[in-house]
Amino acid sequence: MFFSSNLRYLRHVHNLTQEALSKHLGVSLKKIGSYEEARATPKLGALIKIANFFSVSLEQFINQNLSIKPLQKNTTELPELKKYAAAERLRILSISQDRNENEYIELVRLDLEEDYIRGYSNIDFVAGLPKCQLPALPLNHTYRAFEISDALLAAPTNSIVVGAFVADWNELKDDEPCIIVSENTGIIFRKIKNQIAQNDTLLLEDTNGQFSSYSVLVEDIEEIWRFAAYISLDFPEVPTQVSQLRQTMQNLQSALDILENNNDKNKKDSVEKGE
């Protein structure tokens, strides 16, 4: 990754001090210094903001040494849907932060599903969503929480599922559980099969066997969030098979105790008759 060296290079090319850059980006001077010295890595939202400020793509900003290889137009352009899936045209991700610039986890309630699909890129709408923070989640990701009404995966019905934002959908792996945001399907939680390379689609699978799997074109998807955690107010029920096995073991133990007591009684009776 060339993020740190590229940040220094671009700042010098534009004749900006660290202080001036921090004011333009709305981040602290201390953070700019830690980014350039590779002591800290910004979250995805901050990376996108910095790349946009310098008018470079996120891919170039992170993976290309800009001080050696000058920016130039790619002569082998991807087809339009491939560009969309790879986030070559950067996705707009609205986030909200606390006073220390720590990102909140916004909660999308069921009654706000349609509003979210229309306003997911509107920073004012996202800022008005309920917020929380979960310190146990890995750093350097942007998270969002969604109330899920169906139970097609292992998470209980009406769970709150927390997802990590996925910018480049090509990196999605088969059988990953993901939250899909789409005007056509709504907000759903499914395992996916990545078919972007073959036909620009994702296959959405129902692991409970209630519905048939179906494919969705990437152009019909607004956002994808990789599963990170879930929260449920319902205590999980013990699976029926486990309960039955536990009851069977208890019955066997009771039967063994009875047999053992009967054997002890028979031995005692035999001893008394022998005397």
C-alpha cells in the first residue's frame, strides 16, 4: 500500500502544509501526521474523502506509487458494470462521527427501510438515524446496523444485523453472509455466490431451504455490507434435536439408576437368605 507516501507526495504537489490540509479535510493535524508516517490508517470514509480531494481514484491512491508512475488514463477500461462493481466510480458513503472523529454505527429500523434505500447517500438523512458504538468490532471499517425481519439465515427473526461496508464487490467470497440494499429486493440478509466475473450478478441463497436462490444484477444493488455481528433481544432456543437428545440421556440415566438399585437390593436379599 502506498497511501502514506502518496498522501505526502500529493500534499507537496499541491503546495499544502499539513495544517492547511487538515483544515481542508476537516480532520486534526495530529491525524494527518500519523497518516503520513503510517502510524495510523484512516477508515474507508476518510480514504474516499482524501482521494476525492486530490481527484484521484481510491485504487490509485492506495495501490499505485504516484511519485514514480504519473497519473494517466487507463487504456484498458472495464465495462460499465465491472466499473460499478469495483467501485471505480466511487460509492457515496455518508457517515456520522462523535467529537473525537470516531464513526457511529447508524441503525436502520424496519420502518425506515424504504426511506434508507432512497436516502442512503444523503448525509443529513444518515445523520438523523439512531446511533450506537460497539467497541468490540475490528477497527478500520465502517459499520451500519439493520433490523432484519426474515429468518433465512442463522440470525433469529427480528435481529439487528451489523455489517461492514464493502466498496469493491469483486472481493466478496462465496458463501459470505451479506446485507444487500436494493430498490428491487429491499434490505435483505443472504449468503451470496459471487458471479460478477461471469455475468455481472450475485446469486442470493436461502440456506434454510424456504425459497429458491435467485440472481441480482450488480446494477440493481445500491450497497453491500459484509456480516460483522448480530444483536437479538430473544434468548436463542435450544434446537429440538439437542433437547430430545438431552431428554433421552436423562431417561437412560434414570433407567441405569433403577437397575443399579435393584441389583443392590437383590444382592442384599441373597446375602440374608444365605445367612
